[in-house]
Amino acid sequence: MRPNYRFFALYFRWQVACQRTEYYDIIMTKRTKIAKVLSSPEVGQQITVKGWVRTKRASKNVAFVALNDGSTIKNLQVVVSPEQFEEDLITRITTGSCLAVGGRVVESQGSGQNVELEASTIEVYGEADPELYPLQPKKHSLEFLREIAHLRPRTNTFGAIFRIRHAMIFAVHKFFHDKGFVNIHTPIITGSDAEGAGETFRVTTLDPKNPPLTQDGAIDFKEDFFEREANLTVSGQLEGELAALALSEIYTFGPTFRAENSNTSRHLSEFWMIEPEMAFYDINDSMDLGEEMLRFLVNYALEQCADDLDFLEKRALDEEKSKPQAERSEMSLLERLKFVVENDFARITYTEAIDILRNSKPNKKKKFSYLIEGWGSDLQSEHERYLVEKHFKKPVILFDYPKDIKSFYMRMNDDGKTVAAMDILFPGIGEIVGGSQREERYDHLLTRMQEMNIPDKEMWWYLDTRKFGTAPHSGFGLGFERMIQFITGMGNIRDVIPFPRTPGSCEF
Ligand code: 4AD
Ligand code: MG
């Protein structure tokens, strides 16, 4: 074969061109992350950093550029000397622009940082017109930032939140992996409604204008893609149970979708859930695991995300100052996190909770929006938060709920009135975990499904596990975003997921 001389010639010319340009260093040196420059600085070293400009302060003699590449909340100060660079280049460096900067690490003259970068080469990868760039170096409201969710990761607050979110994903896997749990991917498209609440998003390829019909005029889903009705999953639990009844201890960590019309600061239409499922665990074992997991996650954040948490702590203190005295929380963010790590959770039955709530001040003075009158009604978030924030002043695990307000799969207690359900309630959040011991007795389960109009024929596979080698087992679901809300102290769940989906909102 003839060698491709043309290719070699081109390559050679490109090399020479690179060496001639001022970009030679930038192209040839590997990028160093700002986190590394700041955490283990080597004064005198030649490096290249790349990132986005947060601010520029320019005077006649010097310009200081604060550069951030997302590897840390801290910025690297870049010192730009007008003697070395053309004025035109310096004016193109504006808030939001993206740069590659080569230079030498030097000890910083100013306060606020140990080292800074003396720029010798600068390439502007992308400019950001100051007239148009929406993120100015000032405080923007969270509501405004939600409208520009495509740019908000470039703020300190969202940088911190998304780094913590990543650390928590890792911590979840570490916790379960170290205990020997097997991670299972449960399906996202399913034919079942695990919670039986009828709040699913349909998955179909039928033409909505002209769907095929059955003889009695209903939509004929036999003609649909899966030849049956299908929806996005609301929970991986049922499939998780199938796996647990073979692998003993499993967990899922996946997206879940709920078409409930809840416009609150704690509900998303698309959220991530961690669902461990354990053979041979009863409800108490499951509560122990839930408590241990939450403590582990909070402790992991305290140990691994200190810089970001310090920033969020200060941010939360600032927010508090703008609130009336009565609404301020008694503990700061870091104090709340340490409190959870250091204290046992309270554990009480639903029935005990109802007694506490019925005799509580806000109930007697009719301050609750939903007054607690008798046994059997579902608790609202105002009740959950009263128990956690006012009565016990610590996380609370409620268990043994009335069967009528809980799902079909929960194990019936001997009283015939309550099921072995448990919810973990957190300060500022309310319910963060929901779970139960599962009904492992075939006859009990079938009866309950029929009573609650759960299509038992379609769910033959779920019932099969109770027919063949059934076993006592339990599990729970942790709402990942609610967990991140607690750890970051963010009041609105829309601010702890990169691109929130809520009723009426699916931008980006
Ligand atoms: O209590 P839930 O509905 O329980 C289940 O889905 C069970 N299948 C879990 C199990 O036993 N394996 O949801 C579990 C948790 C809640 O405690 C809450 O933290 C979170 O998921 N969650 C939501 N988070 C954000 N937006 C929503 N719309 C949520 N609905 C539930
Ligand atoms: Mg629940």
C-alpha cells in the first residue's frame, strides 16, 4: 500500500503552525483542574486552566479575573497584565465568557487566596455579551434562576448543590455495596402501577387523533406498541421484590414518574428513588436499615462536601435573616446535619401519633388546616412537621398505619386494622422515606388485591413469588431529591434537581 504522504505533510505543517502560535502552550499542556491548583498549589509551576469567568476587575495597571471550572466552589484568581495582552483581548474577557489560560502559579499578593495565576497566554473560547448574558455577578432570586436552568449550574449555589448531589449518588452506592446489596435496574416502562394510586404517565405510540378502537368504542391497546397498556414506572418496588426473593438483599436507584397534580415544594413529576428490598427483614429490621442509611448519607456529606456545605450554610443564614423571628429555624444547616448523625430517631406508632396530634396546641386552637379528629385519616405534611419539629425535635419513624390509607402490598398486622408500614419524617421536609413489611402470605395478598381493585390476573408474576418459596421481606423508598433538600437546606425541591419537571413545566 502507498503511504499517505499527503496526510504526513498536513500533520507536519499543523505542528509547525502550532509552535508558531501563542496557543502552543495551551494546545500542548494538559489542563489542570482549579480544585487541584488550590488544594495542592505548587508555586512556580507552569499550568493551563480552563473555565468560565465569574468576575473581572480591571484597572489601568492590571486586571483580575475570577475563573471557575466547576471542580470546586472556589475561583482561581487570574492576573492579567495589560502590558502583555492587547486591550481588545482583555475587553473580550467578560462575566460568563470561557477561557483557557496558561501561566505560572505565584503566591497571591492580595487576601482571599494563597495562590493566583500569572497569565502568559489566554485564549477566549467563547465570549458572553454583557448586554445579553443573564447571570450578572450579583444575587439572583431562585425563581429567576429556575427560568434559566440551562445556565444556573454556573452559579455558586447550584454548583454546590450539583456537586453534593453527585457525592450523595456515590454515597448511596457505597452504603449498599459495602453491605453486600445487589443493585438492580428495574424497568422504566412498565405495565403496572406499583402504588395502585392511578397516577401514571401513559407510554404509547398510537395516533392520539385517530386511535384504533375496539368493538365497544374503547381504545384498542392491543394495537399499541407493546400490545397492551403501558406507563412510566412510579416505583421499582414490585420488580425489586422479585429480585430480593432470589438475591436476598437488593436496591434500585432509578427515576420514577408520578402524574399527581401536586404543586408543592416537595413534589416533582420526575424524581429519583432509592428502593432497598430485603428478604428475611421484618419491619423493625427495615427501620434500623433506614435510620442507618440516612445517618451514613448525612455523615458522608459532612465529611466529603465541607466547602460546598460551608457555602450553603452561609447562604441559609443570610436567608434566615430576611425572615421574621418566629419563622427562623432554631438550628443552622450544619447543626441540623450533625444533629441527625448524633441522635437516634424517635419511633412511635400511627396511633400514638394521632393521640399526640389530637391533644396538640395547633389542633386545639384550630391552627392546622386539616384538624385531627379521629383515628384513620391520613397525616398531612403540617402534622408530620409538627411531630418532628415541635414535639420530638428530631427525626421520627411512624409505623403501623391504618390499612385503608396504605398500599395493597403491605403486610396486615394481627389486629386486622393496621399494616406494617413505616414512614421516616425529617425536619423541614416531612416524609423522606416510605416503606413496609410486605404481605408474603398468598391468600392475604390476593384478598387485599381484590378488595382494592388491583388487577390480580395481570400481576400473576407478583403473586407467583408468594406461591413459590415465599419469604418474609421488607423494603422502603427514599426520595433522593428530598434527601438532597435536607442536606443542602434548599426550601424548594425544584432547586435540587438539574431540570425539574412539575405540572405545567417541562422546559429544557
Ligand atoms: O411513599 P412512596 O410513594 O413509596 C413508594 O413508592 C414505595 N414503593 C417505596 C418502597 O417501599 N419501595 O415514595 C417513597 C418516597 C417518599 O417517602 C418521598 O420521599 C419520595 O419517595 N416521593 C417523592 N419525591 C418527590 N416528588 C414526589 N412526587 C414524590 N413522591 C414520593
Ligand atoms: Mg409515602
